[in-house]
Amino acid sequence: MVNDYLELMRYFVAAYGLAAVFLLGVIEEIVVFIPSSIIFIAIGFLLIDPYASGFYAVVTSIFKIGLPGALGVTLGSFLLYRLVYWGGKPFVEKWGRYINLNWQKIEKLNKKLTSGHIDEFALLFLRIVPILPVSTVTIFCGLIRLNLREFLLTTFFGTFIRVTSLSLLGWYLGKEYEKYAWQIAAFEKYFLIALIIIFISSVIYFYIYGKQKKS
């Protein structure tokens, strides 16, 4: 599957250049199961001259990959954020009781997270970490209805650092990037599976706990 992604990206990037980087940024945010890290590692290998100096590689990664990629991810994040922002409250009000969750708890969490600047640094850090599926951060921010300005700023700057770093890694690895792409994709997949298992386990636990509490 990873080879299929890489082959599609080769044609896409070769045909559309910067527009492809932007669109891939949008897609990797919306489609959760695409291994997002390997996209920009591959783009770094494809767009940065392998014989370029370190300075030229950095400049290329910033302007040809970092900026359009971060803008694409931010747009994709905004669309997903809005979807969860408007759909999250009705969902919690209808189904939250099964996991001991209500909208008042969500509002309290929002107030705690937005009372200082720690949340901004935390969100920025989560956007930078390569192995974390960034869509999960977006869904969380939309659910608690995080301030839009704070969401967009942390998303753009965190993603810019992430995308630029990953593209430079792709340039540095050269043709070896495919071997590492497999490893990163596997790690990301297992991390996402672990998050899903934790979520399902939490739902089951709170459902049983709620039943016992009522009885």
C-alpha cells in the first residue's frame, strides 16, 4: 500500500508541482488512514535537488514544500474542525450519556485548556510530532470548540515545522527514503490502532460503569 501511495505521489507532484503539495496537505489531514508523515518525506525526495547544498535544500523545503504544505494541511484541518465543531455537541448530547460524558464537561475542559498559554504550546508540539495522526488533534479541538484563531495559528506554524523537517529528511535520506517510509507508516498505523483501542476500551468501561452506577 505504501508503494502505491509513493507511486501516485511521484506522478502527482511531477505533473502539478506546488499545487500538488498543497492538495496533498489537504488530503492527508482529511483522510485519517493515509500515513501522513511519508507524504512529505517523499515530496522532499522528489522536489529537492539531491545534489543541492544544505542552504539551498533548506530554502527549497521552506518555500516549495513547507509553506504550501502547511497551508494545505491548515485548510483541511479547518474543514474537519468546522465539521466536528457543529456536529460534536449534538453527538455528545445524544450519545455522551453512554460513556459518562455531557456537554458541561466539554465546556469545563475548554475553560481549563484556554485559561493560559500551556494549551497553545501543547497543540503546537502535537502538530510537530511526526508519528501522531494530526487529524486526531483537529477532531479534539473541534469537539471542545477551541478558539478558531488559536487553532489556526497553532495548526499552521506547527505543521510548517513538521512539513519542512520531514521534507528535509526525505532529501537527506535520498533513495533510501522508501525503506524508512515503510517503517514510519507502520509506526503511524500502530499508533492509530492503539488510539482506537483506547477509545473503544474507554467507551466500554464507562458504559459498564454507568450501568453499575444506575443499578
